[in-house]
Amino acid sequence: MAFFRPRVSREAEVRYHADQEISKGFPELLDEARQAERTLRELQAATADEIELLAAGREFDRALTEALRAAEAGQRATFGVKAYDDRIARRKAKATPSGAMWTSEVERLRTLREDNRLWGMPRAPRPVPTTTR
């Protein structure tokens, strides 16, 4: 007796292949984020003005966001094509060593990005409004 086993959707296959392509650039994007962080830390150590710190913080945020997107794509691609349609397959894939490695990398990058958004970028200086009486 043969059992019918449905294939994954065509959309899941397309997203899987797209995520594989995106995740190939992860090492370069991570290096770019490290360089942006190094630049930000050097400016902070040199007590640069707030405009330079703000620009460096925004550049670091942009680089982290790109690296995070690539890491998330790598995570989804590692989970496999069935995980796009099936939440149980996604949970099982998170328990594998490679799935756990990608999950921890994504969480680390998210934490780093949020930390930068909270404490790494100074507020944009605004002129104090003058009131005339």
C-alpha cells in the first residue's frame, strides 16, 4: 500500500533557493560589520564629536542589519525546504547542531544590533528653541 506524501510547495522551493544565495554572502557581511564596529569603537575611544559618532553608529547598524538578514536566510536554508511550510519540521531542525549554531548566531546579532541602537548611537543634536518674551 502506497502512502501519498505531499511535496513541498513551489513557493517554499523558491524561497529556499533564494535563502541559499543570500546566505552565501554572510562571511563578507559579517566582516563588514566587524570593521564598522571597530571604526565606531575607535571613534568612541578618541572621544570624537557626536556627529561622527552618530554616522559611525548608523553605519554599524546598517552593516549589522545586512549581516542579520544573511544569517536569518542561512538559518532558514539550514532548516531545509520542508521547514518553510511545516512548523514542526522547523522546530526539529532547530534542535540539530547546525540549526542551533545558526539560531545562536542570529540571536547574537540581534542582541548586538539592539545594544548598538540603545547605547552605541548618540542622539542627534537639536538646536534649543529660543523663546522671546
